[in-house]
Amino acid sequence: MVERFETEFLREVERQREAHPDYLDFTGFQFPTIVFFSINLPNIFFDNATFNMPCYFYVISGHSENIHFTYIIEEQSFLKPITFEGTAGFDGATFEGHAGFNGATFKGDAEFNKATFKGSAGFDGATFKGSAGFNGATFEGHARFNETTFKGHARFNEATFKESAGFNGTTFEGHAGFDGATFKGSAGFNGTTFEGHARFHGATFKGHARFHGATFEGHARFNEATFKGYAGFHGATFKGSAGFDGATFEGHAGFDGATFEGDAEFDEATFEGHARFNEATFKGHARFNEATFKGDARFNGATFKGDARFNGATFKESAGFHGATFEGHARFDGATFEGSAGFHGATFKGSAGFDGATFKGHAGFDGATFEGDAGFDGATFKGSAGFNGATFEGHARFNETTFEGDASFNTTNFNGLTTYKLISVHKVIDFTYTRISSLFNLEVNQWIKDNTDDSIQLSLIKIRRPSFSNGGRIIITGNMGKYEGNHLSGISFINSELINVEFLDDKWIRLNPSERKKSVDEILLDLKTKGRIEADDVSAANTAQLYRRLRDNYEETKRYEEAGDWFLGEMEIRRKHDPSPATRILHTIYYILAKYGESVLLPFVWSILTISMTTIYLTSSRSITSIDKMLTEALLDAFLMFLPFKTPDSYLSLFLHMVGALLLSLHYIALRRKLERR
């Protein structure tokens, strides 16, 4: 059979050379045996040809304008690399065995469109000086294009790589097209250089895809691509725009140390495994709008020189932006963080937007710096939130924000306008040692209650020892707290100076409409005394001190009547909680007689009552002559005994002198306070 084929093949060659001396056409030809070619012709066509066995094309000495091709396998390593002087056309060809083009030179176009390589295909070190077409080609064995140079356009669109594909160290000087290509094995593009545009639109990588250290000098398009295995772009450089819109990363995605000099586009991309962008540099805009991160997302130490947009993105696991730098605007509006969100030590040089974002886990912004405006309007913190040591240089907005977990702003610096308007509070927001250098507006919309048992639920805003500079002030409006059932809520000011705090339209706790105002701190003290809660930072001394400071604050703003409530509160705390029984008794007497000097009426009533009782006593102890005269004399004597202007002549008059002096003094004190407050 072999001999017959060789005989027929030689006859076919002779026939074609007589018919058309300038080319040979083996279109659709089937080669069942090993064939060696060394032919000096401008063109040889093998369209849709089938090579069932190895086919060797080689040349003893070079000839210009001729195709010279050597099929290289290990056993035939003595054969020289081949050179294609003209077009190399293998469209639709089938290579049953190994196809070896290692070190080959294609000076014209190389067409392998829809070719089938059933064995391995070796193009390592090959040079394609014209365009290279592998559209729709099928590589059933390993495909090796390592250290290959494509000077023209390289097209692998819709190609299928069933085993590993190696393009490591390869240089694409023209455009590289892999749109719709399928890599069933691993794909290696480590150290590859794409000088033109690189297109992998809709490509599928079923194995690992490695682009470590690759350089994309033109646009890189991986839109709608699918990476089922690991996708590695560590240290890669994208000098043009990088498009991964709608791409799916089913395995881990690694972009650590990558550099994006143009825009990085990951809108609606899906990361099902870990996503790593640590120490990456984004010199253009970075867009991850509506992207989904199902695994951990890490952008630690990343630098965003342009705008960074994560609007509507979803982070199902932890998200890390620790130490990241945002030089442009950073937008996370409407983003959802289902795991922890870490922005510790991050720097936002432009505006930072988290409006409408949802943080279901811990949100950490400790030590972060916001040089521009920072917006958290409408955001929801379902877990704890930490802004300890953070700095807000611009306008900080937390309007209509919901804090369902604890939030800590300890030692936070608010250097610009700050607004916490209409916020909702569930647990505790802590502002200990906060530094304020501008207006700080605070207004609570609602205190969230969710406990169903008998335990006390506390919803608190703690303002502890704030410091002020450059005219900084706190303005608190509206709802100061409530106590309903087993839910206690309010704004606590223990150990805080209130000189730079202003209260507008403030509504404090009143246990019933006729009672005085109360701070949440007083109720905390009462519950602590009863053993119902633990409140280590609340004591009778610092609560009384708070009421004294509240009184001074209200008197400074000429709200004298309301200031009296805080004086009453201070005295009530001393009456209830002073360690000395004698002191508690004296305060009780003071309250009964004059409501701690706040009532003008009570001393007057007690004075009338004292004089009346004395009159009755004197009348009953004297003989009756004339009722009218006796009552008049007794009333006059009682009145003179009450007034401390006459030397007492009996123990009764001495006692009445003392009572009179006390009640008159209390009346004078109360009257003077009323007059001073006008």
C-alpha cells in the first residue's frame, strides 16, 4: 500500500508540474504514510489535506520565494528549522501525529484556520512575519507557542485547545485575537508581550490560565471570558485599557502587583473564588460596578490613581482594602458587604462615596484618612463599625444612616463639616476622645428596639471627652432619648465638657409629662443601682457633674426655666445616691421645703402653714375672753415669733425664729433665681 501511494504521489507531482510549474496543489489530499518534501516552488497548497503520518518538509539549502518546511520530531532532531518564504496555507488541514514547527520562520502569511492537530503542535521559537491565522483550529494535543514571535496579526478566534497551551515568553507585535477560544487544559502566557491589542472576548479557560508578568501594550479584552480554573495575572502590566466586563472567574483570580496604566474595566464581573489585587496599581479609572465577589476580595495596598468605582458591587465574603490609596474619587454607592469590610489605614484623597451601601459584617475604617468629602448617606451597618483614629478632612455625611451594630469613632478627627442627621441607632455609637474642628450636627431619627425578653436593651450614643479647635461645635437636634418598657435609649454625655455643645429643639426623656427632663445617664445610674445593668463608666458623681454642666450650658443660652430641671436632677442624684445618710436626709428636707430652692411657692406655703399652726396652738393655750381678739393676738404673736427680728423669750419663739429664718431664706433664694433668669 505504501509503495503504491508513493508511486501514485510521484506521478501526481509530475502531472501538476507539467500543468502549472509555479505551484503544487494538494488540496484535500490524504497522506497515509511518512512524506518528505524538498521542493523549490513559490506556492504549495495543502488546504483540507490530511496527514495520517508525520510529514517532513525540509530544505538542504535555502531558496528564495519558496516554501521550505521541516516536520520535526525528537528522533529527527537533525533536521533544520524550516522557512516559509511565501504564504503557508494549511486551512482545514488535519495533523494526525505530532506537528513540529519549532523554530520555523513564516515570512508570508501562515494560514492554519480550522486545521486539526490530533497530536501535539510545536511552534516554540517560531517567527511569523506575516499574519498568522488559527481561527477555528483544534489542538487535541499540547500546543506550544513558547518564545514565539508574531510580527503580524495572530488570530486564534474560536480555536480549541484540548490539552495545555503554552505561549510563555511569546511576543505578539500585531493584534492577538483569541475571541471565543476554548482552553480545556492549562493556558500559559507568562512573560508574554502583547504589543497590539489582545482580545480574549468570550474565551473559556477550563484549566489554569497564567498571565504572570505579561505585558499588554494595547487594549486587553477579556470581556465575557470564563476562567473555570485559577486565573493568574500577578505582576502583569496593562498599558492600554483592560476589559474584563462580564467575565467570570470560577477559580481564584490573582492580580497581585499588576499595573493597569489605562482603565481597568470589571463591570458585572463575577469572582466565585478569591480575588487578589494586593499592591496592584490602577493608573486609569478602575470600574467594578455591579461586580460580584463570592470569595474573599483583597485590594490591600492597592493604588487607585484614577476614579475607583464599585457601585452596586457585592462582596459575599470579606473585602480587604487595608492600606489602599484612592487618589481619585472612590465610589461604593449601593455596594453590599456581606462579610467584613476592611479599609484600615486606607487613604481617600478624592471624595469617598458609600451612599446606600450595606455592611452586614464588621466595617473597619480604623486609621483611614478621608481628604475629600466622605458620604455614607443611607448606608446600613448591620454589624459593628470601627472608625477609630480615622480623619475626615472634608464634609463627612452620615445622614439617614442606620447603625444596627456597635459603632466606634474613638479618637476620630472631624476637621470638616460633619452631619449625622436622621440616623437610626440600635446599639451603641461611641464618640470617645473625638476631635472636632468644625460644625458637628447630630440628629437621631429613631432608636431601634428588637428585644423580646425582660432584659434591658440599650441604644446609646456616647459622647465622651470631646476636644474642640478652630471654632468646632456640636449641634444636637431633636430626639435625646426615650425609656419605654425595657428599651432605654439616648445620648450620653458622661465626663464631657458641654461648653461647645448646642441643643436645638431637644426632646429629653420624661417618664411622664409632668416630670422634669432626664438624661439617659440618670436612668442608667438608677438601673445600675438596682442591679439590672452593668455600666462601669456611670456613677453618681459624674452624673451629677453632667447635670451641673447641662445647667451651665442652658443658662449660657438663657434657657433658665429648662436649666432648673438639670439643677433639680443634680440635687436628686445627691439625695438618692450620697453615701452619707445625714446628707441624704438634709437633701430630702431641702426638696420638701423648697424643691432645692427652685420653688417660690413652697417656702411661702410652708410659712403660712407654720404661722397658722402656731396661731392655733397659741389660741388653744389661752383663756377665752373674746374670740376675735384672741385670734388676732395669737396671729400677731405667731407672726412676730416667725420673723427673726425679735429676741426670743421662749423655746417656742426660738424654734419659730429658726424655722422662719430658714423658710424666708429659701424663699429669698428661689425669688432671686427667678429674677436672675429674667
